[in-house]
Amino acid sequence: MNEIAARLPRNLKGFILLYSDMVLTAIALYAAFALRLDNPFVLDRLLDSWVLLSILWLTGITLTGFFRLHMTKLSGYDTTAMARTALWVAMLTAVGTIANIALGLGAPRTVPVLTGFILAILIFMFRASAIYVLHRSADQKLNRVPVAIYGAGAGGLQLIAALNSSRRYRPVLFVDDSATMQGLTISGLPVYRPTDLAKHRASGRIEKVILAIPSISNAKKSMIMEQLAELDCEVQELPSYVEMIRSGGVLSSLRTVTPEDLLGREGVDLAIPEVGNAYAGASVFVSGAGGSIGSELCRIVSDLRPRRMVLFELSEFALYGIESELRAKTEAAGIELIAALGSISDRDRLDGLFKQYEIDVVIHAAAYKHVPLVEANVPEGVSNNVFGTQTLAQAAIEAKVKRFTMVSTDKAVRPTNVMGATKRLGELVVQDCAARHRETVFSMVRFGNVLGSSGSVIPLFKRQIEKGGPVTLTHDDITRYFMTIPEAARLVLLAGCYASGGEVFVLDMGQPVRIRDLAERMIQLSGHTVQSEDAPEGDIAIEVTGLRPGEKLYEELLIDADTLPTPHPKIMRARESRLRPQQVEHAMASLRLALTHGDENAIRTVLHRFVEGFQIADHDEARLATQQSFNSESISKIETQNSPPSFAGAKDLRVSLMPAGGDKHVVVRLEKDTAEDGNKGREQWLNQPRAAS
């Protein structure tokens, strides 16, 4: 029936509605005579009053055209339409009463008034019945999901029209925070208080809630989502009007609410002079441009009117994705867009790009960041995160780049894993470059996890929930700092504008989030219940698998508690110690030797020595000792403080890194087959205990 009604031309449906109102007018007049005369058999009186009926019909048709009642959709029959109908009936009653008296039509004077009351009741009953029958027939055939719409404003009205025409959803009620809206009927649906949702969910009247307030603030949305999460039903939201336009429609723009919406963090405004001056008209190079953070950085930079953007990425697939996304936008804005494949460890490739495209700003977002994978691939992690960073920084210095901003991580603070240690050493390398070369302004921006990134727990939890569980955690009490990808990217760009050289900026991450709470919220927002000892009948269980090697129970953002403010309240400047240039050289030379021979134990030992707070997980003191044979050519490349330049005559050298009476020192000992004078000074120096951090 609903499909037949939908296929009828609109003018025909309007005629049917008008004809039904005329029939109802005749019925109402008949009922008025019956009530007034206390006699149900008054057909003759109705026929005698054909003049009055004709006047009512003509007036009704005229007023219907004036109020356009015949063009009102049943699906859009709301409080406003009901008010127009009531006014139509009142005016019809007034005209009938005046005509009866003025023309002496002979009907009792109360009959036109009774006719108006009865007609109003009949019209409202007819429309309500038609709406119910049409929706009921559609629901029985399509098995549509009953939906509550949160927000009875403009967004809710747009959504109700789209849902009524859909084959999947059946809107049943509105909820709204405004007391003036509560109790009204809008588009045929009652408006309730938000506190009433629980009882409607418990009764099975609704199975889904859609938030339809596109202009809502993040803080307000977070508060609403916390309340809706308790309903154990699926929650979706209507995005901003811009996103609705881009997606091509209201229904196609609906998205499932994610844990990002629970953070309640407000966006960062980049419309400030520092940002505009820093990137407008510049040639910007973004490493790791296809990653989660890198791609968002590219999107934002493209809005800041740069002259040129070079997207540098190792992954062909990732580079193609971001280049395709930005191509039309940058062409329209007159921005030159270059998609360049390559590795940050390839100095020749970097030098060529920097020279060809006259790079002004480097944003370094390329890194191996997945803790377990880097733990299992230590040499590759060091090559990329440490030496790749050094290579990129040196290329920037050579090309006289004005500003270099490195994206870092909270895992670099007192790291318990190789990934964090490599990122911290990368920071130290960049700080060393800043101390040596003032022409390029170097800085680092350190922050925690970003929700929705490729390495986040969110995609994993989503997949597990879609499969019906279980959702896996490594520890019940594990916590992490979180922010959204857009917020992190904006703050990175802003922090780079505040740098004068060598600063580590730390972003305000808010309060740490308990991962178990995050998992529970995701399960609930997906329309499922959490299985537990108290609720064994729940849909999805949460299992604890144990901490992985190198994984922290909680993260830190600062090595030292001391910070300095910046012009932005969400950005702080850390006050932390640095390595001396000679220490950085020694660290890099030692790592290079260890990499050359593929010795993971030696790599871990070097990281332990030079990265403050790094603890080698699951390695006892005996495993700190590592021995490896090197030839004199390799050893002669090590440049360290007070080391003599000559190593002539030494062959078949053996270097040992041995514990020296504590966790904080190691002895570097040299053994050689020849003992010529040129080596005695070096041997004596190498046997001195050196600080491990």
C-alpha cells in the first residue's frame, strides 16, 4: 500500500486529500444535525441544507488552496500542519455560522459550530489513521528498524523526511533537550525528554538512536554520547551540513558514532597569523604523507595556501590514496602537488627533491610506530626511525630549509620498547642538528595515541565486534592518552610556528583513557551488551591477554616534570636534558656498527646507554654483554671525544660492551693482535667506564 501511494502523482494525492475533506465536511454536518435534534435520522434536514453545505464546500476548497493543505505530505504532518488545519476548520465554522444567519438558511444556530468541532476531530483521526496504515504496511513488508531521533530542530526534520522514504528505518519518536519542544508532535512523531529514552528502549519501541544536531559542540556531543551508551543500542549521528552536501544526501551521510566522539575535545583554530605566515606561499615537504597523521597534515596544509606540496611516501598505495584525494582541491587552489615515492634513508633522492622543489618547510611524519612489529624487527626500526631521521635532517640542512618539524610520540619518554627508544634517539639527533646548524629551525612535537589511526586499537576493536567478539585487551587497567587525528595534526603545525630551535613541544592530551572503558563503550555504541560475570547473557565478551613485550601499563609525556608555556594553551615546551654532540656521534657510530653486523643485542645495549630511562625488557645483565669482531677500517670510523685519530697497525680487532658494576655504566674494551704505539692511547680510553645514559 505504501508503495502504491508513493507511486501516485502528487497532484492526484492532493485531490484525494481534498475530496476526503469534503466528504468529512458532509459527515460532520450530518452529525451536527443529529446531535442538535437528538435524532440519528436527519438525512432530509441535510438535503434541505444543501445551500449551507455548498457554502461550506466552496469555502473549504478556497481555504485549502490558501493554506495549501492538500499539498501537505502525510509524512510531514506535524504540529504546524495541524495548526493550519485547525485554523482552516475555525474559519470554515465562522463562514458557515455567518451565512446561516445572514441568508436565513433555517439551520439551528448551533449546527455550524458543532459541525466545526466534529470536522476537526474527523480530519485529525483520518490523517492519523492514514499515516498509521501506510507506515504499518511498510513496516510489515520491509521489517524496518524503529528509530529515535535525538534533536527536533532543522536537522531532525531533514532526517525524518529521509527516514520516512527509506526502506530500512522507521522513525517512531523525537527526543530533545529543549523544554519548549517536549510534548509537541512534529512530523507526526511525539517529542520526549532524553530521560524517557531508557523506558522506550526497554519496551522495545526503539532499536536505534540517531543524533540529528549537526551544529553541536564536541563537549555537548560527548555528554550526550555518554548517556546514550547506557542504552545498549546502536547510535549514529548526522554530520555537519557540509559533510551532508559532500556525501550527496542525508541517509548516505549517517555515520556510526565512534569513541572519538566521547573525548569531547574541541577543534583547533588555525586562522591565526603565525600559521598563515608560516605556510602561505611556502614549498612544504611532508614525509610519511600517506600515513594517518601524515595524510591529515597534508589535508590541513592544503588549506593554508602553500605554493607547493611534496608528498613523500614509501608506500605506493598510501601515496596514491592521498594524492588522488588532494589533486582536484590543489589544482583549484593553484597549488603545485608532487607525489614522490622514496625512503627517508635515501639521501640522494632527498637531495634531488629538495633542490628541484626548493623546499622551505619539512614536516617529518614518517616512522615505524607499531610497538610489537618494531620489537620483532629491531634493525629496521633503528634504520628508519633513527638513521632515516638523521638523513632527512641533514638533507634539510644542506638544502637550507627554513623549518623542520618532527612528529614524535609519548612512547619516547622513558621507553620500555625499542620503538619508543628509537623515537627518543631520533629526537636527540634532531636536537643535535639544531645545536650545530642555526639556519634551519628544528623542533619536535610529542603527543600520545590518536584515535582512528592505522595503529590504533579502534580498528581492531571494530573488527572484533563485527565478528561477534571477543574483544581483547592486554591488561584490565591499561590506560592511554588520546586525541583525534585532526586535532593532533593542527597542533603539530601550530607548534612548529613557535619553534626557535631544538624545542620539544608536548601537546595537552587531557586525561588518560582506560582502554577497558573504551572497549565497553564501543560495544555499547554498536548496539550490543558487554558479557561479564554480572551479565553472563551479554553479547560480546572482553578477554585479557597480558601485556606484550615492551608494552607500558601507562604512558608519560614528559621526561622531566618541568614545562614552559607557549602562546597556545594546548601546547607546552618541555625542559629536558640533551646529549652532547660527541655523545650523539658516539651513539650513531655504535648503532651503525651494530646494524652492519645485524646484532640486535648490541643495538639494544646502545639504546640502553644513550636513551634516558630505557629498560631492556626481558634481558638480564648477562645479556647486556655482547661481543662482535670488527676490522680496523670500521673501528677507525668511530669519532668520539678525546679519541686519538690514529689506529694504524691494528688488525683483527675485537670490541666488547661489558657491564661495569651497575646498570648505568658499561666498559668498552679493545683486544688486538698487534700492540703498536699508535693504539695504546685508544686502548686506554676505551677501557674507561662510560655513562650509559
